[in-house]
Amino acid sequence: ARTHQRNMIFFDMCGARSDDVIYITLPLYHMSASLLGIGGCIHLGATCVLKRRFSVNQFWKDCVKHNVTVVQYIGELCRYLLNQPMVAEERAHCVRLAAGSGLRSDVWRQFITRFGITQIREGYGLTEANIGFLNYTDEVGPIGRASCFNKVSSKIFCRLLRYDPKTYEPLRTASGRCMQAQIGEAGILVTPLTATNQFLGYAGNKVQSEKKLIRDVFIAGDVYFNTGDLLVQDHKDFLYFRDRIGDTFRWKGENVSTTEVSEVLGVLDFIQEANVYGVTIPGCEGRAGMAAIVLKPDQRLNGKKLYNHLVKTLPAYAWPWFLRVQTSLDVTETFKQQKTKLVQEGFNPDVIHDPLYFLDVPQKDYTLLTIALYHDIVSGKISL
């Protein structure tokens, strides 16, 4: 009940008021639309404009028609709006506040500039445990900030733990205790379980429930909930979402963040969307980077420009070795990118009918991945 109460005040914490008109386009089975959205409107006494389903073509028209002042977003919703041609309504609306979660930094800046929305309130929360953050500042990118109160009251504060990049298990000292991640270092977000912060487990699945718990973390007998999320804290105490455990992959002895690479690719003027993942290559340790991309209308892949951009923005181990050009990306109904099928299909031209490209480092370009080139790679004739 306490978690639900906290969720219902999300809009209130973001600065929404009782006289606001709040536009909700997300499915109601999802916590964002139901508890944060509908619940937040009830808590405020605000007007709710509920759309049956998200429509990229009707979004701004609806905002103008219903005098919307607050919109709720999640995941890639904002990117979809940016990818549409300009319409008059996108600057004629009264929207002053956008609140939600999962807004990438590259999209954030473009969204503010193009649509003239003065405030973005990015948050983070879970349904399984009483944990949440909110970026109440104008700093672009963070999900929130570690407050002074939380620093003092360390018993209730979430921690970022150092982890083994191969197993994603927390690293422990010789005495068996976990270690906190350093400033600027990605760590597993965990929160202590107490009488007021409980994890009731997953219904009918005790094994999975136990896997979410980490015991004897800092002292004997303590129990922490493992969110499965990797976060980074900077020197100003801002917290940034890095990736979900399982979305990161290991290549050349280094961790690659799919979110970071996706953001880098999304800056290019010919790429509309990018979904980054790792694929296995026989004889190679770890997984090589691959990106499924959607090109902007009337744009072509510019391999040389992409290569030069990667050189300037990412370490070599994080470069995507393979590209898969698609007409659209598979996403869930809450706009989370689907990776499982892409990972399973790999980069085999016999299996994949989409155009495939391979990073030719000597040529500083991406070249078409043929059957012959594919066999040279998997046989080890071409070394990555």
C-alpha cells in the first residue's frame, strides 16, 4: 500500500497541479499508466485525457484539441515523435511538462528544443520493492540524485555494488562482504530489505524470488534486493541508468553498454533508430557488437561517416562490427526494444533477409556482408 501511495504522488512530485490536463497514451496494464498515470490524476484531482492507444500522428493534435498541459512518456515514445515530419500542432500546444522514464539523453535535448516543452521530469522505480528516484533538476540525462539525507541515513539508501562482468554477481572481499562501486563506475543497484521495505516475491516462483536477493552484503545477516539494473553515480551525485543486466555484453575483455552505443548511433543524421546487442562468433571470447538500425526516410547508410563518428565517440571494443538494416524495430507495447530474436539470428546472411554490413576497419567503412565474407569470419580467416 505504501508503494502504491508513493506511485500516486509521482505527478505531484514532478510539479503537476490540480488544474492540469494530463494526457496518457500507455496501456493500463502497465504500472506507469495505471498507478502513476490514472492514480496520479486522482491524487491531484487533475483532468485525465486517456487515449485508447498511442498514435504518433494524433499525439500533438490531441494535445491541442484537449488543451493538454502534461504528457506522460516511457521508453522510446519521445523518439517516435521526433522521427515524424513537423506539424503545426507540435508548437501550438500548451504542454509545459513531460514526465516519465526511459528517456535517453540524445532524445532528451532534441525533444525540448523541437517541441518547446520547458520541463522534463525523468524518474525511476520498481514494482517489486519500495525504491524510486526522480530528477527534479534541469540536468539532462540523470534519473535522479542521491540526496544528503540518503547519505546520512545509509540504512535506507540504495547502493551500487561492484560486480563480476562475466557472471554479473557482486564482487566480494576476502571476508565475504560486497564492495560499493566507485564514482563513475557502473554498479548493480540494490536496496536493503527492512520491515518497511519488503520484497514479497514472485507468485508461485520461490526460486526466482530467491535469485533477486543478495545476503550478507555489508554485515552478517543483512538482505538486499537486486534490481538487475546497472547505474552510475557521478561526482555531483547524479545517478544515470546504464543498462539492464543481460543487455550489456562482454567483448575484448571489456563491458559494452548497449544503451551507450545506441545513444551514439542515434546522433547520426541518417539513423532513425538503433537496437544494439552482442552476437557470438566461433573461436572468439565474448560477444561482438551488432546493431539493428532503421534509416531515416530518403536516407542511405553512410558507412564512412559512421566509422569516423565511432572513432570520435566510442572505444574500439564498443564499435558495432555488424549492422542489420531494418524497416522497423520490434518493441513491446511499452516501447522496450526486443533483442532476444535478434541475438538468436546473429549475422548469418542465409538466415537473415535484411541487408547486413560488416565493419571493414582497413577501409574505414561498412561493407556488405556476403555469404563468402560470413564464412571467412566464422572460420577465423578474418580475425576480429
